[in-house]
Amino acid sequence: MRFLILLSFLFITPCLLAEAGPAQASVPGGAPERVQQQSASERVQQQSAPEKTQKQQPFETEQEQSAPEELQQMQQPAEQKVQQQQQQQQQQQWQPRAPRKKVGLVLSGGGAKGVTHIGVLKVLEEAGIPIDYIAGTSMGAIVGGMYAIGFSPAAMDSIMRAQNWLDLLSDKITRDKLFFTEKEVSDKSLITIPFNKDRFHISTGLLSGGSVMDMLNEYTVGYHDMQSFDDLPIPFACVGYDLISGDQVVMREGSLPLAIRASMSIPGAFTTVERDGRILIDGGVINNFPVNVVREMGAEIVIGVDVSMMTERLESLSRGEIREDDYNDLMFIVNRMMERMSRDAFEKNKSLTDLYIHPDTEPYTTASFTTAAVDSLLIRGERAARQNWDAILAFKELIGIHPADDIKLPPNRKAGTDSPVQDSIDLGYIIFNGITTLNVKNLRRMLRFKEFTTIGTNSLREAVDRFRGTGSFASVTYTLVEENGRYNLTFECRERSRSAVSVGIRFDTREIASGYINAVFSPAELRGGLVEATGRLSTNPFINVGIFYQDAWLGKFGLSYTYRYGNMELYTGRDTTSHNVRFHKNRVNLDLANFYYRNFNFYLGARYENFRSPSMIMANSTGLQRQRVRENLISYRAGVRYDSFDNTNYPSAGVLFKAEYALYTDDFSQYRDDAPVSAFSSSLYVAIPVSNRWTLVPALYGRFLYGKEFGFPLQNFVGGTIAGHYLDHQLPFYGFRPTEVVDNKFIATAFEARYRLFNNHYLWVKGNVARISRSTLELIEWDKGMYMLGAAAGYSYDSPLGPIDVLVEYGLHPGAKFGVYINLGKYF
């Protein structure tokens, strides 16, 4: 009997299975299509997990059932049996496949060429390639680190395009954030070299990288103090080189922005970074393509994006195709040294790469950070990845990704967002390290925010710029560490010696060549004594030496001596012939008060001047005659200056205001046995940005003398383009012959319209009108006094060496004619 029952069961079961087919085809949600897709995926997985697949065969499971269970199933109604078998088959069809392989992404260094990584990432995301680990060097560390914490390729694209890379890499602090003392030096000098009492100090790099560090800090808020970079949304590592031990340093913990900054310290370009007791430089020196690093992190399959020229360079060297000019290029030499040191590692790592992408970056170099170059390189990266589209899709099968798998955003990014960093920060405590308690108080006063408030992330970069703008720090960085829902802000400050030598040079059509030098000798850092010397080498040279007590927050007070030699062409009144005038001037200046604060300066002091001229043109009853002139002056003066121009020579915003009152005597109380002479001078310039290309600059300036007699050193001198070039109170005026003597009341208004062609190239026109008289009353009486009109037009380029100006000018006054003036270099 039992044999007959078993025989019936074996006969009925295939029939029931045949009837179950149409029922499965009607499963809601399109189950048959999913079954077909999963079968293709299972064929890929059978190679890596065949044993597991065999254990999942449905009939093997049924054959293992016991006889009593078979009897119970046989006794159930036929429909219930069919439903149970359908459920069993669906469960077996949706068994999880073998886990996909872990994917590592390697981004090489390459300076500006590294922005191509962003275009590659964009295409990898489109293709649905998951990234489980990232390793990078130099620029690859920047892109890789930002992607690891959640920045989308689109967000990074926008960030890279928005940066002013030339200013960022040069650590340029906007002029409105410089202290007055720093403006006075930077406006005239081309280069500054610090030194200490033992030796001149040439930095380990031309650039400190402070501005880059600010950018990294701003975009990595929340990741300034990591126990492990493995805890990032995507585990990350970057490579540096230890100068002391000569070892590769793989950075996987601590401050993420500092690790990235260390990885990009190109020798000779950026200063070294001290981290965990090591002195680090660019990891490209030893491992510019760290595939081995990402393998050690756990990657089973590796995508490598190489923007270096290693492959091409090796081929060119083998063919002897290196150009002779390359050997005179500093960046070529540095890159060649780095490539030579990392050559073996590169070839080995390239062989460990499963998908190698090498964008075409010619003719760009590591230093191609212009806006146009960055835009082009971003496109080059995307183009290179799309050219490898078929290989990328095939790579998905190698990883173990099935076409039916959902394409998801990286685990660190939410739908609809491009950036993981918030726009505002809830502050906790504010801490300063590396400076004295007194200086902490001074810095706190400079902050525009307080503890336990909410601030914008851009406020931090502005604060750091203001601190650097004092000129008192070699470096200022910050970290944000979260505690109890708020971020504690720590500023790391390193004071610098104020001892430095600054040098400038200028060429023009009037003096041919001029040189400028400023040297400061100061054993103290933020406060204490200092000796300062400033000189100009030209046909009108001067030298100034002073000894002061300085306070970085208040200014300097002390005594200085100046010798000045003048050699100029002088015009008087309607005289159309110039007269060569030479003179010697000695001056002793006592600064009783000289307060500085960012854009503002107030000074108060006394001055002794000795003026001598062996042959001065003087007017008398018989006309103009040459006479010997000697004059001793004792004066008391006070003045204010406010300067918020964003650019000294071509401002697009800001205000420049100066006002000074001086009382002149020759015996401490009188001038030529009469009342002392009063002199008041003032000037106001306002830069008004009309658009991103047009700027208007209206101005009003003048000088008024009050007294009975005015010796030659006190008179008003007008003309030329540089205020105070020949004499301290010389006033500029386009169209006047430099230099003209005018009456004792002079007031002028000027107007400039400037158009920016592109980058730092400008076209401009200027007009000025002057009113000159002997008394204040005559200035408002139109039939008295005299008017002077002048205009100029020109082209200017704000070059790295200083302004380049080419102008023509014309004045409506006796003897006027067209004049041409050309200048190259900063004005001093």
C-alpha cells in the first residue's frame, strides 16, 4: 500500500509543477523579468562561489524532506500545495548573490592637471561604479578627500571654477585686510625676504600654502580631528614624503585638511608641513600613483586616473625628444626630479591597476591654474572617461554588478544635495595657541564674532586673513572639533620675526630706472624695539633710517632721519621753459604718536628740516634769477589716513582719504619774525564699481597755505602722476608739466572712467580741473584766480612685476603740449 502511495506522489508532482508555470508569470511587479536578469548575474557569481550555488538547488532541498512530511503534503488540497511551491521557488530565485568586489579609486598628483579627476568622477557616477576606497597624492588628494566626505562631482566642478587660483596659491591677502604698515611696504616692494639675527631665511617654499589651507578647512568642517579616515563616508588615504627619514608616509588619521595640505607640498613651491613630528612634502616625490596604498586598504579591483606625464616622459626620454628649453624651466626640473624618484613605484602601481585612465592634458602643465586652463582641464577629464565608456561598463561585470541592481548615490550623499558641509557653524569655545595672553586679547578684539554664536563658514577665512594682514604671523590656521553639538574653534598661530628686506624696481620715461629697498631689523616679534631703513636709488634718491618702539596693534613711536637729493625740471607760472633745480634736504622726524589699525592711521609729531639749493630759480623785480637758498624749518603736524582700496593702482572698490595739518616755524614759534605758516592738505578718492568691468573714480584734493611769506620748500608744487615724488607736498595733475610752482591756494577735482578689458588689462580716461588763487576768497570769485585743465588717456596692465602704464596727456595752459609717459613697476 505504501508503495502505491509513493508511486502516485511521484506521478502527481510533475503535473502540479507544470500547472504552476502560468501562475508565476502573473506575479505582480514583473517577476519573470527579474528571474531572467538574476540568472545572468548568477552565472558571473558561480565562478567565485560555485559551492554555495549548488547548495541552493530546489530539488536537492525537496529530496531531503522526510517521509512523514511527504504524507502530510499529499493529504493537503492541491491548491495549497501549488502556493507553497510557488513561494519556495520565489525565495530561491531571490537568494542574495555573492557580494560584489570592493573597488578602489586612485587619483594621481599633477598640479593643475589634477582637476581632470573631477570630470572622470562624473562619468563613473553616471555609469554606476561604486567607490569603496580612495587614495590620492597632491591634487589627487584634494579631489579624493572632498569626494570621500560627500562632495559631488558637480559641486567640486563649481568650486574649482569659482576659485581665483592665482591668488589662492600665491597666498595673496586682499589689500583691504592688510594693516597700514603692511600696505605701505607691499604697495612698493616686489619681493620680501625675512631673516633673523644669524642669517637670511629663505623659505622652504615660495608659498606658505596658507590660503589653500583656509580653503581646505572651510570645505572639510567636521573632519578636522578624525580618529581614522576609515570612518569617512568613503575610506580615504593620502601620501606624503618624510624629509627626515626618506620614507613614504600614508596619512589615514588626524586632521583631514592638514593631511591633504601635506600631500601637496611641492618642493620649492610650497613650504613643508609638520605633522605628527614629521616634516612632510609632496607625496609625488615617492609615490605619485598610490595603487599599492588603496590595495592595502582592502580594494580588490582598482580604477586609476593618472594625470602625470610619467608615461609620455619615459617614452620621450627614450627617444631623446626633450626640448632644450625644458632644462631651463623650474617646474620641469622639479617635476623631472619627482618623476625620477617615483619611477619604479609608478611602473609597479600601474601594473596593479585594473582600469587605467590617462586624460590628455597637453599642452597644460602643473602650473596651469588660469581660469581658461581649469575650465579646459575639467572638460578633458570627462572626455577621457567617456572615451573609455565601454571599458567602464565591462568593468561593472568584473566588479560583480548586475544590470538589475539599483544605481544608488554614494553612501555619503543624500538625494538633492551636492555638498556635505553646512553653511553655518554653531560655535563653542574659541582658543588661541602659540601666542601670549596679551596678543590673545588683541586677536579677540579683531574677531567679528564671539563664543557660543552661529557664524557663516566664510567668516573663518575672513578672520584668518585679518590676522595674517597684521604681518605679525608666519602662519595662522584653524581647526573645528565638535563637542556637545557645537564646534570648538582653535586658532594655531606662529609668530614671525619682523626682520625682513623688501625690494622693488621701476622703469619709466622720466627717470629711466629706480630701485627701492626697505630693511627692518627687529629682535622682537609683536612688540619691542626695531631699526628700519628705507632707500630709493634714482636721479632723485633718498634714504631714511629710524629707531622705534613698535607694537603690532598700535604702531610705532620713535625718531628717524631722512636725506633727500632732488634733481628736477621746474616750471614757474606762464614760463614755457623749464629750469633744472637741484637741492639737498635733511630731515629729523619725531613720531610722538603713530597709531595703526587695519585701514586707519593717525599720527602726531614734530619735524626739523634743513633745505639747501646751490642754484634755485627765484623771482624778483628784474625777473627770474638763480640764487642760493638755505632754509631751516621746525614744524608740528598731525594727520589721518584711511585706505580701503582693494587695489593701489586700479581700485574697483574702496575709499582713500588723507588729511594733514602742519604748522611751520623757523625758531619753534615764528616764521621769518612773523606768525608761523599754516598748511592744510587733503585728498579724497572713491572707487565706484558700476559693473564687473566699469569703475568710476571721482576725486577731490588740494593744499592751502596761510601766512605772509612762503619760502621755496613750503610752496605748492603740481604735476606728474606720482604724489610726493620730488617733494613731500607735490600734488599730481594730468596735463601739468612736472613740476610747476603754483599759488598758495590750490584745489582740484578729478574723474576717472576705467574699463577692464580682460583679467588685469585696462583702458581708461582721466580728466582734472584745478582752481588756483592767492586767497581763499578768490577761489569762489570766478573773475579772479585761474583755472587749469588737463586730461589723459591710456592703457594699463596690472602685471606680477607691478603696473604697466602707457598714457598720453594734454593740458590747457600756456606752453601745453601732448606728453607721453610710460611706466613699468610699482610706484615709490
